[in-house]
Amino acid sequence: MFKYLKYLSLLPILISMIGHMEEIFRGVKEGEVKKQSVMAALNNLFSMLTSAGVFKNDDLEKILPNMPKLIDLIVDFLNSFGVFKRGS
């Protein structure tokens, strides 16, 4: 059970990345561009964490395929509270 805590520790980082991409791409209405930017940043982060021994390649094979769905879920959640405005 405790091995999954390291995955949960990534949630604040992911939320922060999403917020930063929203700021960087303010005015860009295409959410897919923002999501791909977050995914690129996550790939770089995971590469560094794997090199540092925090994650294993097996971990990444489990995590990365689910990230786009998780990003969409977080953005929808934050949109529902007005944190991000649609089309901004």
C-alpha cells in the first residue's frame, strides 16, 4: 500500500504544472496543446526521477498511459470551480 504514496505525491506537482501551462498558454483555446505541454514536462520529470532511482521504468509504464485522463479530470474539476475559464 505504501508504494502507492509516491504516486499520490505527484498530484500537487501535476496540479501545479497544469496551472503553469494555463498561464503560459493564456488565450490559447486548444486544450490539447496545453495537455501535450504538461505531458512533455511530466515525461522530463519522470525521466529525472527514474535516473535518480525514485521510480522504475515499470512504474512509468503504469503511470504514463493514465496521465492524459488524470489531466482531463483535474482540469474539469478546476473548471467546475472557476479556477480556469473555458477557452482561456
